[in-house]
Amino acid sequence: MDNKKLELLAPAKDLRTGMDAIDCGADAVYIGAERFGARVSAGNSMQDIEKLAKYAHRYRAKLYAAMNTIVSDEELPRARRMVQQLWDCGADAAIIQDLGLVEAGLPPIPLIASTQMDNSTPEKVLFLEKAGFKRVILARELTLEQIKAIRAKTAVELEYFVHGALCVSCSGRCYLSYFIGGRSGNRGECAQPCRKLYTLKDGAGETISSGKHLLSLKDLNLSRRLGNLAAAGITSFKIEGRLKDRDYVRNVTAAYRREIDKLIEKKGYERASIGKSFAGFEPDLNKTFNRGYTEYFLDGNPVNVASPDTPKFVGEALGPATEVKNGSFRLREAAKLHPGDGISYFDRHGVLAGSLVNGVLDGRVRADNLKGMDNGTQIYRNLDKHFLRSIELGAPKRRFALRMEFSDYSGGFELKVSDERGGEAAVKLRGVKNKAEKPEQALETIKKQLSKLGETDYYLAGLELKLSKPYFIPVGALNDLRRDALAALENALPPLPEREQVKLERTSHPYPEESLPFSANVFNAAAAAFYRRHGVKEIAMAAEGGADLAGKPLMTTKFCLRRQLGLCKKGRDVEPLFLEDAEGRRFKLEFDCARCEMKVYFDKKAVGE
């Protein structure tokens, strides 16, 4: 593995979004297969996956197909055939969670271990490396020091989320959605109960906090920590968001491309693909959907990682409203707003409200609905019409570096061209060579005309004139020479590199644990056989397979409500707390202060069971 090659990995909801990501500079994209992806509503046809793979490979970028749900015994043959189809369509790797797929026999497609496998210790990551995985996606909860410890004990590629939504449960292993309504995140159908309203009470029934989104986290943003992560051993920087729209993917990918390019230039790393992205707009991470940003646990236990007021996009703070009356208000930053922009604010009941701007004049803002707004209410912009328009019209384009050498010889002139794909070509312009009467102007004309690459797939990385003297060459002749050279170059390109193949060997090295709880998500006999061959003696069935969740943690999280609310006892034993949802369900919160973890259980007593 080349530790100096850095990859920017972007999400693709569909073919068009994936192409946008590539155009904006992604070195790889990940996309959901037709079935068995952890975002059930983001499946894609094999035809579209094949098209996206071909588009990515043009830039030596890669396509990873997400098949990271657990599958039943009945589904396993179909899932295995689907992996074969993905390989045949050009996918470079498959992201999986279910080790039953490994047992079922797969084509020589490289495998990436999903973060839902709880890849949080050197022992687990090393086990997957020995099992033949090409890459492991690390748990989001890891600190920088824990990442370094994993890197020190392993050689497998390490991928890490750097941006986007956070699952409050460790490694995405959450059973709350399944327990409440039968919609399993492990099957791609999470109902996001972590974004709901809850009331927090103590053991005596006293309310500590009410009407808040107490399990909702901010979004991850590690854009300023990429150098730390690269030094710690991360080689693939992953953007979350396979349900996100094109404007989000364009903006975030372009922003991270810029930051990674700075890191590459500063530290001498290499890019994982070729082609330079010309975004056509100025990226800004604050202008597309986020719940506020956090660097999560990278430096240890943070306090302010939650987004309890709303799980929605609040937007950029603009300041307080004054002189609220008759459907308008005064705002110091009113000049930043334009008709069609969206504004948001928390009304007098603390509920997020929003409106569209109708007009701005002399510091006053008119909007559709200002219900619940008072003087002093903080105003935010959560839709910047001009910015979104710039992304839409920016038409990002990815171009190849082109080098030209223009020279003369006894019979005329020659133009040699080469690009970063390894292609080389030369074309000649034969005929009488006329000495230039205006040497400087003639040379400028040559440079100008040969540099006109327009809407071609190239940008000029270098033009060298090797002329014995300045010559006059008609503009039309120079243009024809350039066009002929580029056409010849396209015909002289070397074949695409062969995809990496990994043939899995049947291994029996010991798994780090001899007993697996239900949270190991073993859902089929093949997965159980895999673990038994690797020394596991006790294997509990996955929740989706009928495991009894009574008395079992529905969620284990490094996020702690006690710490968030200033109730941490600094490692001393503490009594449980209780969450209640709007439907009257009650959940018991237990705190393992030695491990700094919080666990969520269903409280039977609350419903008289």
C-alpha cells in the first residue's frame, strides 16, 4: 500500500450525482447497488453503475458499490450474484458488513469492511486484514490517538468519515428504530428516532429537559484536520451523504478537494486520480445542509456535539431582528439577503420556523411568514438563492493536464502533445516557412492560438516554443494544427489500467472474541460458519433474526447526555436517567463512566409490563 496516496471519496445518490462528484474532484465515489445497501431509497441499476464506473475510470478514479446491509439465508444467493454483477459492471470494490458474503464465495472484487462492523480496535482491524479485506472503514468515534494505534498494528488501507451526518450509536449499530417500528438500519431502513423530540427525567420523575432533540448530533466537519488524519494513517477521506442532492455533493466535494490539494502540495502526498477540477463556483461548507459542525471525538471527549434544538438546517447567523411589524423586520445584515432567499428563526416557543424573503429595501426585510418572531429574535439564512444558483450554473468540469511542444524543421512545423493519461502524439504542418515581420506579435499569436483549448477535455499545463526564429503562421493553420494534434492524442491513449483483483483465501486465524452478542449482526448461517471457523464459540442471532431485545441495549453511544448537560460525575457511579418520547415510550439511560459510554434500554416498567 502506498501511504502517500490520498483519496477523496464522495457519495453518489445516483448516476448524475456521482458524475458531479467526479467532476468536482472526487478520487472515488461510493454508490448503492440495486439492493442490500444501507440506504434502501438510494439503490441504482446495474446500467447506471456501469456508466458511472466508466466515467470514473476515465480519470483513474474508482467506484465502490455499497452492499453493507445484513442479508438473510434466503437472500444470500441473490446478494452473491449481485456482487458478481457489480464486478462485471466495472466496480472497483464492494463495501460489505455481512461476512456471510465472504463465506458464500465472491468474484475477485476487493472488499471494504463497512464501519457497521465496529472497526474500532487494532485487533479487529488486523483480523479483517488477515481475512483478505483491502480496506477498513474505521468507526467515527475514534480519537486521533486510537487511529494511530490501529495504524501501528496494521497495514490495510484505512478509510475515515470526515464530513456529514453522525449516527449517535457507536459504529451505526443502533436497534432503536427496529425496536420501535420494525425498520432496521442494518437493513437500510432506519427511521431516525435519534432526531425525535424527547423529555429527560431523573429516577424520581423530575424533568431535567423537555421538548428537545436530545439524541440528535451535529454534523461532522474535519476539513481543518485532514493533515492530522493523513499523518495518523488515513488514506481515504470519506464524505457522508448517499441521500444528499447534487448541490450538496458538488459544494462539499469541491471544498474538500481544495483542502486535500493544499495538503498534497504542502506535504508531498500523491493524488489518487488524475484530472484537475474546475468547479465554476466558490465552495462554502456553511451554505449547504448541516446541523452545526463538530470534530466529534477526534481529540477526546468533547462537550458540545449535540444539536438539541432542531435536527434541521438552521443556516448562517445574520443577527437579531428589530422593528418587527406588518410582515417585515429590520436587520443590520439585510443587504446580504435577496428575494427568494430562505430565512429561519426560533419562534417564541423555541420551535424552528422559516420563511421566504419577498423583498429587501433600506434595511427592512419583507417575508411570507413571521409568526412567532419578536424584536431581538436571531435571524439565520438557510437558503442562499444566489449561491445555489452559482452551484447549478457552475457546470464543474474536470480536465486533463496537457503539454505542448511547438518546433520547426526543414519541411515546416511540428506540434507534439502529451497528457497525464500517458498519451503522446505529434502532427506536422508542411509548407513554406515565412519569417515574421513582427517577431513578438507572431510569437504571441502562436501561443494564443495553440492555447485555445475551449470546451475540450484539457487545460494547458505547459507550452514550449522551440523555433529557430519567429515565423508568421496564419491563425487558421495554427487552429487546424491544434485540433489535429488533440484528435491524434485521443487516438494514441494507452489502455486503462487493469482493475485490482483480490482472490480471497479461506482463513482460520482467530477472531479477537470467543463470544458474539446480538449486536454483531449475524443474520445467516454462512456468517455464523465464518465466525465459528475463526474460533468463535458462542454466537447470538441478530435482532432482525428474532433476538430477544428485552434487557439488551438498543443503543450504545460515546455521546453522553450527562456530559452534554453538565451533569457528569467525572467517573463516579451515577444513577440512571430516563428518556420519554411523544408516544409515551420510556427508555432507561445507563452510564458506564469508566468507559465513558451511555446505553439506551427500553423501560418495561413504564408501560406496566
